[in-house]
Amino acid sequence: MMQPSRLPRRLPRLLIAAPASGSGKTTFTAGLIAALTARGLHVAAFKAGPDYIDPTYHALASGRPCHNLDTWLAPAERLAAGFVRRANDADIAIIEGVMGLFDGYSGLDDTGSTAHLARLLDAPVLLMLDVGAMARSAAAVVCGFRDFDPRVRLVGVVLNRVGSPRHAQMVKDAIESETSLPVVGYLPRDDELHLPERHLGLIPTLEPGRWSAWLDAVRTKLEATVNIEHILELAGSAPPLPDFTDDPFATAFAPGARAVIAVARDAAFNFLYEDNLDLLRAAGAEIVFFSPLHDAALPAGAQAIYLCGGFPELYAEQLSANTSLHAELRAAHARGLPIYAECGGLMYLTEAICDLQGRLWPMAGLLPGLSAMTPRLTLGYRRLRAAGDNWLWRAGEPMRGHEFHHSVWQGRPRDLPFLYELLPDSSHGEPQPEGVQLGNLLASYVHLHFLSYPTLATRFVQAAGNP
């Protein structure tokens, strides 16, 4: 039985925010976590919003999983309880925000934003400000963010893309004289700190790359120009947390694994919330990872399959060549094993992936049609409703999720049952069908966070144990 969380009387914590995306939050947050870890501190790392890639950098820096905190996807009380459980054994919690500080689901309020999360966790906020093209004007920006919502406690500023020590001092003087907020340091304008990007953002550290060397470089530069002791003081100013009781991980389950769930994880498939895996384990699952890139067979004894999202289009040739695993998946489907696929997992289960050069790469072929890459990015939060009964859903049940992809499913037969209805944002729109239910195969472009509906984990394990 998992024990209920016990709140620390006072948990040092700090939320790294910015006026906009692209301000350097991920670089600074990863470097700060690495610097704190090098000092011997146990750092609990978190990322606001629906992001699979940035957390891989923070996990690398801290040596432990980084967890997502999304105030739109998950109920506030449950999210906060999960935060406390994850941070209970840590010396400090560092949270990277999402987009701009007040950017959320709507333009009318900040639900789902970094500010929303800061209020929920009563976390001090450090503002990351890109000053590459400004000097005294930086003080006006900070004034606006400080005063926009007094419930958000802005405690300091860190500068990014600074041209020189003189530039840093000029901006620091302006901000501190006009706002009384401390500038705790800066990162210089330096190509060595730049992270490569592609069509869905940064590159996950599960893919080949010089990530450790990059992280060492960021930490070294940060330690030279940022007052880490001052940052620790700001984090230590966080007040005690209340006792959050809606903790899904504290639910009592029968001891011992009741089902073996094979989960795809490699360079092509790694868009997966750690909370989803932990909720499955709490429900009695034994998680066994496999690689669609390298493994010729599914894990021995697998009773269900979880194909998460990722970048199958970048590894299409290698995935296409692994025909033995394709045959294993088709056989598992024929035997009635529960198979759950999201986004890249759906792409992998179609007959082929068509890349941006028009080349076709045959895939597992459980779903008719092909996945075609397009220049258009589909992204955003989604409100869903289950279209029918299956091993994961009961007809009409609501859920929240998100989409983030450049592909479309072409040649989908009209007579295939849909998995969800995507609900419109206004009363004037019509629900749109999404996904597919084909026997025990459930697939969709929508990503789910099981904290939104922990019963999903229980049903997943029950279906695996009783195919």
C-alpha cells in the first residue's frame, strides 16, 4: 500500500517564469537544477503545462524524473497533492513555467497558466527576461508583470542574452531602482548555450546528442554570473503549504503486480507523462519498456501495450525495417490484447508514414490508411467525450487532453468506430469525431494525462489482467 503524502512544514520552491516563450526558461532552469544538484542538494524538478521535451533536460540535470504540472488538464487539489508527494524527499523544488507568465487556455483569464500554478502552490516567481535588445525598458516590463496580478509574488529577475557586464549592470540598475526587485544574475549572449530545435520544439535528451556536455557548459556559465545563494534565499521565502488531500497515489491497491504492461520507450517514442506510469504501477501494473526501433519482439508475458507519442517520422526508415515487431503487434491485436496508442503511436500503427519528401515507409498496419506529414502544426488543449464503451472508457465520460502534431491520418475508412468526440469551445460549434476503436485497440492523436482521471490507470490494469 502506498502511504498518504505528508506535507513538509516548509518546502523551499521557486517557479521560473518569463514574459513569453523563447526567453530562455529551459536553459536557465536546467542549468540551475544542475548547479544545485552539484552542491549536493536533492532537487525535485517540475515543468508547467503539457510538455514532454523540456522535462528530459531537467531530469538529466537532477538525476530524477521531472513531473508535469498542468492546472487545466488536472484538478487543482489533485495536482497540488501530487506536487507535494513528488517533492517530499527533496531539499528544494524548481518549476519551469510555460509560455508567458499569464498565458493560459483563454485570453479572458489565466487558467492553465504559470501564474495560475504559482497561486495554487504559493510559489515565489523568478522572472527570466530576455534583454538582448533592451536596457532601461526592461524596468518597464518588470513593473508591468509585477503589478498585473498582485496575487502572484514576483521575487526577483534574472537576465538572458546579455551583451556584456556593462549591459548587465545597466539593466540591473534600471530594474532595481524602479521596482525594488533584485536582479540575481544573468546569462550572456552565447551560441554555446543555444539548444537546437525542430518542428515540435527542442530535441529530447533520449535521442543521441551532447546533452551532458551542453548541461555542463550552462552550469559553468550560470555559476559565474548568477547569485545562487540569493536564489536559495528566494526559494526559502515560500510559505508553508496547506494539506492537500486529493492524492490519487495514496489509494490502497492490492499488493503485487496484477498485469504486465509493455510501454514503448526509445528515441522515436518518449512522449509520456511519468505520472501515467506511476498511476499504472499504483494500480498494480508491472511496467516493462520495449523499443520499436531495436526490439524484434514484445516483452515476454506482456498483457497490454502502451504506444506513446514521439517522433516516428524521424525514424521512419528504421521503424519500417523492423518487420518482426510489426508481426508481433498484429498477433497481439488478433489475440485481443489491450493496445492504447497516442499520436506517434497511432502513426506507427497505420499502414505507412509518408514523410515530408513524399517517401512512404510501411509500418505495423493495424490501422488502414497512412500518416502523412504536413507543414501545418495542430496543437492545443482538447475537451473530449467518450464515443462508446470500451475497456478504458464508458460512453459519454468527459476527459481533457491536448494535441501536438504535424501529421494527418489519410485514408481512414468512414465505417471505423470513433473513440472520442472533440467538444467545441463554444455553444455554436459541433462535436468532431476523433480517434478509433478497433477491437481492443484504442488510438487517437490526443494525449491524456491520467491525473485528470486516475480511474484510467485502474481500468488499464484490469483490462490487461482480464483480456
